[in-house]
Amino acid sequence: MAQHDGGPAGRTEKDNTALDVAASSVAGLGLLVGALGAAGLVLVLCTNSLAGVGLTLVNIAVPAIAFGYALLDAAPRGSARPRRIGAITLAVLIAAGATGLSWGLSGVAMRQFAPADYIGRYGERVQVTVMDADCRHGTIWRRGPRADFYCEGATWRAGGRDERGRLTLFYQEMEPRSQSRSIDAYVLGNEGYSVERVGEVESWAWWAGRPLWLLLGLPVLALGVLLRRDLVAPRA
């Protein structure tokens, strides 16, 4: 029986096209950026500033990785021009869907962990009274420990209605005279942040302001993946 050199049959370097090289480069760069971003997110235990940079890097890396892997092997050597155009179009579609999903999920998560920017962007500016509120301090990490005050039972008027909820403000604002006066704040629903507090949001809080319609990237991503699978499926 004759022996053939070169190992098992499969893809060789000669089979790589210009699109494959570009796809591998984009995906590889995305993986590198994503790894740096993931490291920044781990450092949230130390500082929110690095965590904010990390989350941003991850959200840049996700579409790059999606585009690269979607384009890789989608248009083999010798493919007709329409096939190459279709492969690029699907890769862009998949990257767009991945971007929307990643950014949308980041928005949902940051509204839970750091809602100050979201409320400052979309809330209503009102005068909040904390005279009868139960105000207590807490500590968050931002350039070292910093105390905020949380006033449960603060009252304000928004949208023509009297509301009661929680106001978050700086401890410096809670001087003895503060509880006898009104405090400028942004409110949304039953939660508010003082104007000064909104002006000092954490670096990753920007993502909390991303609109929820970005989550429509999920069906776009799913559609792109299904179309790509059909594109690369072997023909009988």
C-alpha cells in the first residue's frame, strides 16, 4: 500500500484565502483585546476604573471575534464572487448581532450595579426632601473607599405626582443643615441620585445608559449563524 506524506487529509496553508487571513487576524486581535478586558473586569475587586476599561475592551472584542470566526472558511479558494460577497455580508450581520447583544447585556447589568449614569441620563431633575428620611451611609470602591448616603423614604414630586423612594447622595451633602432643605437630584421611578452624585459616576456606569433595544441583536445573531451554516454546508 502506498504511503502519502503530509499527514491526514485536510486544510493546508495553500487553501487559505485573503478573506481567511483577514478573518484570522481580526479574530486574533479580538481575542487579545478581550483577554485584556477580562483581566480588567477581574480587577473590579481593586478599582472600578480598571473594570470600566475592561468592560469596554470586552465589548469591542466581542464583535471582532464574531466577525473573524464568521468569515473564516466561509468562502473557500475558487469561490465565485457572489459567494465571497455573501460571506462578508453574513460576517458583518453576525458581528452586528453580537455587538447589540453584548452592549445590551452590559446595559442591563450596569443598571443593576451602577445605575447613577442611567438615572442621570433618563431621569427627571427635581427637588428632593430628606427631612423625614432614614439616611444611612455605605461604602463603595472608587479610588479607594468612599462613603455614600442612602436616604430611604425621601420625597419628591415628579410627573405631577408625589413620590417616595431612595435617594443616593454624597456624604458631604449630608451636613446637619441638609436634612432641613431640598437637594437637587435626578429621579426615575422610586430611585434618585443627587446631581453631585450623578456627576461622579464610575467609569463603567456609562454602559448603564445603553438602550434595551440593543438586545434585538440576539435574533439578528441567531439568523446570521443559521444563514452561515447553510452557506458553508457541503453540497451533495
